[in-house]
Amino acid sequence: MSHFLKEHIQEIVPLSDDEFEVIQSFFVKKRFRKRQFLIQEYQPVHEIFLIEKGILKSSFIDNTGKEHILQFAASNWWISDFAAFFKQETSSLAVDCIEDTEVHAVSYEDLNTLCSKVSVMEHFFRVKSNFGYVALQQRILSLMSKSAKERYEDFIKQYPGFKDHIPKQLIASYLGVSRETLSRLY
């Protein structure tokens, strides 16, 4: 039994042992190595991932070859190309590991079946989606209205301890600044 998965879900909804047995059967635990991709651009997206251990990033490469990082994620976070997953289209994002990672994966079909079999999971995923919308809105507003220094301070608050585990060039990309500008903020 995955205590991590059960505790994660119970932060939002209560579960009986029987309900958790059903829920757990829909998730597959997977391990990935540093620099390994969970999702590559232009590929179908069949799963969303709950991170138990490790740090990942979602990003895309623009027409000039520059990488743009949308999100970092670590333990207790969910990651995927959610637009591609829920619309069942090919990915516009890549998701890869910054360090060795362990995740709990659930497929699109299994997610829908799970929510119909265990009704509290519909509420769980709605709450998680709402948190994701809020985080996305905050990130967009931050990029549109805050200085590089303020964005860096927000990064430190949102991702405590990450700056020692994530290469500086990736943090700079996430903040939308050059590596040199980031060095002045450090």
C-alpha cells in the first residue's frame, strides 16, 4: 500500500481502506532517471503524474531554440501537459526530470473510471484543478507585472530549497531573465 498516495488524497477527501484499495489499483508507480522525459513535445499524452520524489520541469522550445519553463514540480505536486491530457491531443510541452524521480501515474481512461467508481475522487481532482488554475493565474500576473527581483522572491517562496537543486540557467528561464540578471539577484 502506498502511504504517500493515501496521505496525499486524504489531505482533501477522507477515504475508507476499501475506497483506497480501489483508488490504488488505478495508479502505477514509475521511476525515472535524471534528464529522462515523462512527456516529449508532439507526442500523445496518456497520463498525469503525482510526484512522490524528485524534481521535474515542464517546458517548451520556441522557434529560436530557446527553452521556456512553465513549471517546476516536486513531491506532492501533479505534472503533465494537462491541455493535451484532457483534450487527448499531442503535447506542446515536454516534461523531464531534473533529478531521479518517483511518480504515481494515472491514465486518462483510468482517471475517468476511477472518478465514476469512487465519487470522492471527482471532488479531489476538482480541488486539485482549481489549485492549478490559481497557480497559473498568479504566474501569469507575476510575469506581466512584477520586476525580476520580485519574481525571484516569489520563486524562493513557492519553491523553498529548490535553488540549490535546480541549475541556475533553468531558474533564469523560469523567471524570464538572463543568467547574468539571475546572478545579480542571487
